Amino acid sequence: MAQLIADRRDIDFVLHEQLEVENLTKAEKFSEFGKKTIDLIVSEARNLAVKEMLPLQKPSDEGCEFNNGEVKVPEGFHKAMEAYNEGEWLAMTDDPQWGGQGMPKSVGMAANEYFYGACNSFMLYNLLTHGAAKLVETFGTDAQKETYLKNMLSGKWAGTMLLTEPDAGSDLAAVSTIAKDNGDGTYSLEGNKIFISGGEHNLTENIIHPVLARLEDAPEGIKGISLFLAPKFLVNEDGTPGEFNNVVCTGIEEKMGLHGSSTCSLELGGKGQCTATLLGEKNKGMAAMFLMMNEARQMVGLQGFANASASYLYAVNYARERVQSKGLTDPVGSKAISIINHPDVKRQLLMMKSWVEGIRSLIYYGGLCHDRIAISSDDAEKKQLSTLLEVLTPIIKGYVTDKAFEVCNHGIQIYGGYGFIEEFPVAQLLRDSRIFMLYEGTNGIQSMDLMGRKLTMYNGEPFKYFLEQVQRVISVSKTVDEVAPMADSLESFFAEYTELAQHLAHMPQSGKVLDAFAFSHPFMEVTGDLVMAWMLLWRAGVAAPKIGKKKKDTAFYQGQIQTARFFINTILPITRGRLDAIRRGDAVAAEMEDAAFGGK
Amino acid sequence: MAQLIADRRDIDFVLHEQLEVENLTKAEKFSEFGKKTIDLIVSEARNLAVKEMLPLQKPSDEGCEFNNGEVKVPEGFHKAMEAYNEGEWLAMTDDPQWGGQGMPKSVGMAANEYFYGACNSFMLYNLLTHGAAKLVETFGTDAQKETYLKNMLSGKWAGTMLLTEPDAGSDLAAVSTIAKDNGDGTYSLEGNKIFISGGEHNLTENIIHPVLARLEDAPEGIKGISLFLAPKFLVNEDGTPGEFNNVVCTGIEEKMGLHGSSTCSLELGGKGQCTATLLGEKNKGMAAMFLMMNEARQMVGLQGFANASASYLYAVNYARERVQSKGLTDPVGSKAISIINHPDVKRQLLMMKSWVEGIRSLIYYGGLCHDRIAISSDDAEKKQLSTLLEVLTPIIKGYVTDKAFEVCNHGIQIYGGYGFIEEFPVAQLLRDSRIFMLYEGTNGIQSMDLMGRKLTMYNGEPFKYFLEQVQRVISVSKTVDEVAPMADSLESFFAEYTELAQHLAHMPQSGKVLDAFAFSHPFMEVTGDLVMAWMLLWRAGVAAPKIGKKKKDTAFYQGQIQTARFFINTILPITRGRLDAIRRGDAVAAEMEDAAFGGK
């Protein structure tokens, strides 16, 4: 039967065959998460996603209702939220101390792939709640944790992230919301925030807002920003929501997609006092945000990926059903065939498959790094893995969401004219996916993070460690007959890439900062392609020895080899061209003057 | 002042400096269209577009209203249509015999760029009317011309194109609508058509439908399809619209964009007789359609291009206004600058500029080929130019609409989070543009047309002539100091490309049909990039000697050189990588079996 949202066979392959997550059970922390338990978790997640969330996707497109400061989420969201909370899914990977289930993150990624792929706008409320809860857990006082944490991780109360202001988007140093010290350990906030996802809604009885703001005597710029916690309703002594705290929703945005998620403008303290407590240290708000940002960015990557995965399955299923035109080599008068048999359709499906599967491996691998950090007792190893994750984060956020949008775009193309019609699911997946390239740091900013920070941080050690992981897969693959030629190809590309990366790492120091950053996005793209090739070669190396052993799996394993071949033999040459363009280094973009762009 | 829709300076550059359209005045037919007249025409078109059409763009997004078989277009369309018809713009390039103004098509492209860039969904009604009118003009009897043609070309009556059926999309051979001979020179149509743009609306007092259908005794497949003409209202003896002709609109589609254009399902003859006359010869309907299709496809390319051009200007203007973050090399504490000064933003704007300007040149050049055909008395030259246009058509339709979508996507990215908000114009331009990659033959089909037909037709002569045009620009550019290095780069790429094209031309004959078509789309992309490089190098060669002559034009001409440099030095290496991938020829897509795609 045709699958929906995500390919279960491939999920199992990544978890059990590629990443071997059962190895985690050797550690006490994950000892309960053997193969059977994992399979059960993934099945439960799939059931919940298919039954409760997927039916919300189409109605969610109708959007939220704004009326007099209040926001109604699409019908059906409440019921799905009940089911989601009942299964305690929000805290599936969290500390049992706060009601979490202590599940490995690698497994959590699989569950989340189903949830986000079913209805991304519904899940965004949960993503934000979880992120806000992690801020409270990491930086909160005992009192703050006591007041908020369990209610948030159980999904009873929601959370947000109040960063952006009209003049402070990419540049958070420009935040101008003010926090006045009330002298009693609380602060009064005054300011305006925009683009606040889930800033107001009727899904939960309270909403907890982490807010970036400035103390009145704070230094200018980024070093004068603190983090505060302002609930929608002040919390009574008995822990119940009390008085309204004057976080006023002044409107919601009409967007291109993701309509089920309310995107709010909020006025803090304009209509009456908005009381907040300090979260973490004074003037250290940005540091706190950055600490959480890697994880938030990894989740945005998952958001994009989940839509790409869903779009791929819709496209494959449609291509199997849709009959149109005879085969190119069939004799005149032959019957029309399913379009999955036409070479250009197959090419597009292979594009989608390559990226969906390469990204699935990358995202689960990111989860596994977290898991290995969690169970490691070796500080050096912990640092190695967490800085590896930092290196991979701009790829997971920036490269992945770029490619996810492209995959969704192919999904539409496979549907032909029907792809443009909203009755079919692929147009919405594309529209919904467009925001992932923008929020949580635009993808341009991700590329600057990769080139300007991640490439060189800690003396380049983390980046070197990343390259070693790639090299290891290449080396192992060279010993497997069927994939050795691909490993050779990748190795020769890899050598060129490594040389380029070293060259770029030294460019900013040599005074060519602007020239270097004229190539930051192309460099992210090349690096992302390398990561895809790494993951797909790894997959092929795992699959190759298994071909022919079980008949029902033969096509799947052969598909793994073919996908790697497709990527390495027909996509990687393009990447090499891009690499060559960077190496040539004609930084026209850096020297181009305003007037030369025309339009005046 | 910031310009809207299209860059007038660049339009003038292409018309007067690159293509030198005034040369057309040497011919009697175009003797009235000197530079002053052309400039006046373009200015008038711009005024009309900015004043009457641009204000429709946002309201058009609300869509059409369907009620009981009737379709209401968005408010304001009627008024704009009056102004458009009053200026006799629909027939601007047509034969004066039928009310046309006999303007060169190259100039018409400039006017249309403004119109379509202002409100594509409004203009689509006109595009269809014009296409239908050309069918009547080319294949109609005197009586048919008398009855319909002037009313259509004046915009009083609209036209459509009834091709697609639920099971006949890309494969028109599957058309099943039946035409019964009434024995009196008329036919009764019975069938269902879908995805009919402008199939029903209240913009005009009558709608004339060319319909693909089968005579009852027609042979199967493509050779049994005839073309008919069925008006919405039968025409009275006095030429006025009479009785309803049972072309019944059963619904309109809810789409991803282009909402102002009604996309209709039509039932012919289900509720009563639908009378039609034969247009052209029996069973030769497809041949007639194909004859018109090149021009229709060129217009779809213009549709995509116009949105890309509009998106580029919005993005440049926004990037000049939006202030965010200090410059990368500015000292700590410096003020934030306009984002047009950040290298990654400039890179994206240059991407947009390269394609918008390269495509503008291509599209106007296409118009100029038509013009030169129209005034040539040399049959060999006529054939050379018209087959050159046939070669370029899949590029103008397929490559251009692919790239236009990408340009619109960059437009959103430049706006940051605002790009996702519908209050700003760039999201709609992207959504509206998505259909251009699908209708009038999907872009996959365009690529198959290029590789399977255009590359080899007439013994490869037209393709060779195309290559000669590119070579000529390269040779001339090598004599211009400032652009010679770029010409050298392009020449070396060009040699590789030519070799590859020859190789591909022979592949199908050598029995590797499916393998070849697994690379048809990449080949279209590589060819399109070559065309862009050709056009941009041509521009740079024209601009270079003029630098410094007029101060106010210096930035513009320098921008021409920089844009060519950007494309040839940083994009063409990627193209070369793609070319390399095709040359390697690992046709995984051709051998991939259904089951290997997974998802079951």
C-alpha cells in the first residue's frame, strides 16, 4: 500500500542499519530503547500523525482567526493537541525529572518527521513551546522552573520566542524593547515585537514568552540585551493562570503559507503593565539565545525536510497512478504508461529521493550526535561531538531548507497542471516550506555562520573533525566492491573541497573579507552537497552487501546504490563546477556598486 | 526615482543599443517605427501598465467568483480592459487589415513586459484571445474571419484554447471530445475540458473557443484530431451575440496563484446542442495547434520573464531602503547600512539581474527574429530565422520559466521575513509564476522537444545556425579589450558544449533513447545558460566602448560588464560541471525500476 508522509522502510534503514542506534542501549540512559521499543515508538508516531495531524493539513491552510486581540487556531488543532499531549510526545527526548521520556533524539527525529510532515503549522506551536521550555530549563531559577517547566513540557502551556522587532530582524543588536526594574525582582517590559509565531492563540490556557529586551542602563548593541520571561497570564500562588499580563496581540500576518500558525504582532506593556522576570544573567541574553539557537535551527531543518519527504511520497504515488503517453521506445499505437516510467519523471523523482534520503540520514545523524554527547563521560569526546554539531548546523538549517524547497518544487512538477491546484497536497507543501529559508536566521546568514565562524572556530579543529568523518566513510566504502568506484569519485572531489576550505578559511585574515563572503552561500551549497554525498555513499556501502539476501528488500537496497550513483555521478560534477567558480574567486558581487544594479 | 515592473534604461539599451531595432525602419513595413515612435510606444505602455494594471495585481489575488455557471473576474479588470482596448494594444503587432497596428514584435515585447509584469492574470485573458485570433486568421475561412476576427483583435470578444481533458494532459492524442457532423456544415460537440484559462468570464460579451475534438469516424490517436470553433454565444446574422451555445462552465479551480485568471472546467453539449464549425482541415487539428504553439510558448516565456523583472526591481528597491546590520568590515559600533551593501545580498541581486537581463535580450531577440522574417524577401533567410526561433522556443518557454521562478524566489529572500508576508508584492509574483513551468507543455516536455526534435531537425541545420549566432558574438567580443577575457572563457565552454550537442544528437539513433532523455532537462539547462552567456557577453561588448562617454550612463554600462563577468566567471563554471555530468552519461534515471523508488 502507498505510504504517506515518510517512507517507513527508509526510516528503519537509517535508524537500524546505517546509524545502528541500538548501540545506544549499551548506555544506562538509553538501555530501554532497544529495536522493538524504537519500532513501536515510530509506529505510534506514524499512527498519531496519520490519524490526528494529517487531516489538519488542508484545513490549516484556511488560517487563524484574529479578533480583538484574540487568535483562534484552525478547528481540529485542539483535538490533535490533546492526543499529542496524551502521548507525552513534546517531551519525548527530555529529562524524566521534568516529565520527559528520555528517548534518544535520533529516534525522536523519526517521530518528528511524521508529525511535522503531517502538519507543520500545527507542530510549530509545539516546536516553540519546547524551545522556550529548554530556555527555562537551562537558564531558569528553581522558582522559574517550578512555575513553568512541567506545565510547558506537558504541553499544557505554550511557549514562544520574542526576538524580532520592525528594525531588528537579522540584526538583533538593534532590539529596542525596554525592561524597567520594578525593584522587587520583577521588570516591566515596553516595546513592540513582530513576526512572533504562536505569539497569541487559544490552544493552551497560558503562553510563556521569553523576550529579548534592554535594561534601562544597558550598554548599546548586542552586549546590552537581556532575556526575560513574561507570561500571557501572570501565575497565581497556586500555580494557575491569573491576571492578563498585557502582552497584547495587535494583529496577525497574512502569509504565503503555514497559515495554521499565527504570526503575531505583539505590544508589550502598552495597555498596562507587562511584568517579567529575568531569565539568566543581565546583558547576557544574546549568549543565551545563541546557545539555544543551534537546536532551534536543527529543528527548522527538520521542518523543511519533513515537507520534502511528504512531497516525495505524494509525487512517487502520483507518478505510479497517473497514466499518460506511451513509452518513448514503445511501438506506435502502444498503450499509455504510468508516468513513473518516463525518464524525465524518473530523473526528477531521483532528484527528490537523493535529497530526501541524504537529508534524512543527516538529520538523524545530528540526533545521534546529541545522544552520544548525552551518554559520553569523556569531555573531549563531548566537545568534539557538540562542535561537530555546530559545524553541521548551518547545513541542517540553511542547505536543507533550500533543498527542501527545491524538492517540494519538483513535487509540483511531477503532478503537472494538477500540481498548481490546491485540491492536491503538493502546492501547500511548497508554500509552507518557503518560510524555513527565512526564519531562525535567513539562509544567507547561515552561510555566513558556516564560513565566518564554523569553518575556523577553535582553530579549525571541529571542521577538521567533520572532514575526518567524511573521509572515514570514503575509506570504508573503497573496500566494498560495488561502491568503490563511487568512493573514488567522491575522494577526488573531497580532496579539491578540502583544499578550497583551507583557502577560504584564510581569506578573511588576508583582508579579503567582502570577497570571501561574496561566496559564502555557494560554499554552503558545496559543503551541503558534500554532506549529501557522504550520507548517500555511507548508505550504499551498508546496502551493497545485503543485496540478494532477502528478496523483498532487493529493490530497496539496489535503490540505495542507484541513488548514490545518481548523486555522485550526475549531481556532484555540478558541485565541482560550483567549487571551481569559488576557487576562481572573481568576487564581482563584492565590488558591484549600488548604482550599477539599475532600477532608478 | 525607483522604477516599477521593468528597468526602462535596460529596455532602451536592448532595443536601441544591442538589437538596434531602428534598422527595421529600412523596410517599408516598419518605416514608421523610428526611435522616437518606439520610445513613445514604450512610454505609453508603461503608463498604462503602472496606472491601470499594477493596481489590479493585489486585488486579482482574491480570485474570480463562480456562481451557477457564471464567472465574475476581479473588480477593476473591466476598467483596465477598456483602457487596454482603447489603446488597441492587443493587436499592436498585427496586420492592419484586421485592425492591427503593424508594430514590430521586438517593440511589442517591451510593451508586453510592462503589461504582464504589472498583472499577469489580467493579461492572460488577452494572451488567449490573441492566440485564438491567430488561429482564426491562419486557418479560418473568409466567413469565419469575417464573423470573429475583428471582434477578437479589438478585444471586444475573448478567445480561449480547449485542449486538455482529464485523461489528455501532456498526451493530447488521448483527446476524446466528439464532433458529430450535423450535415449542414456545422458540428455538434460533446465532451469535457479542464484547466481552461479564461474558459468563462464576464469580461467580454462573447468568448470564442477553438476546440480539439474527434470526428466520429476519425482515426485513433493524434491523426484523428480536428480543430473546431465554438462560440459561447452563437452569432446572429447581424454579427451580434445570440443564443447560448451550451459551453457550460461547471467550476473553476482553486489554485496556488494567478487567481485573477479563471481556470475552468467546461462541459460541451451536455445541456443542449453545442454547435461548432471546422477550423482548418479535418484530422489536421494537431498540426494546426503545433503551428501556433511556438508563438504561445514564447508568450509563456514572456509571462515568466515579466514577473522575474518585476520581482527584481522590487528587490533592488527594497535592498536600497532596508537598513540592517553594519558592514562586515566596518569598525565595531558603526551604523547599520542598507542591505544592498552586504555581499550576500549583492550576490543574490546579481543572480537576479543576470537572468532578468539575459532573458530580456533573448525575448526581444525572439521578437526581432519574427520582425526580420516579416520583412525578408529571401525564402532561405526566412526559413533560417523561423527555424532558429523553433530551436530557441523550448529555451524561451522551458528554461526561462524555470529561471524566472528562481529569480522570484530570490526576490522573496531579499525581503527576509517580509518576503513571506502577502502585504509585500514578491510572494504573489512567485506563486503566480509557478504555473508557467507547467502549462503550454511542461518544462520536461520542452526539454524533450529541444533534445528530441530541435537539436536534429532539418539535418541539424537550424541548430548549427543557432551555434553560429553565438560564435559570432564571441568572435566580435574578442576584439573588445575589456570583454576579451570573458569571450575567451565562453569560447572554451562553447567548444565543449558543441561537442556534447553533437554527441547527444546521435544518441537516440544509436538505440540509447531512454538514456538520452534522462539528460534532456539538464541539456536544456546547459543550453539555456549558454544562451544567457551569449546575450550577456553581447551586451558587455556593446557597453564597453561607451564607458566614460556620458557620466550618467557610466554605472549602467559598467553594470553590463560586471553582470557578464558574474555570469561567465561564477555561473558558467557550474554549467560546465553540468555539462560534464551529461557527458559522463551515467543514466541511472533510465534504468531505475519502479520498486526502487520505495514508498510502498
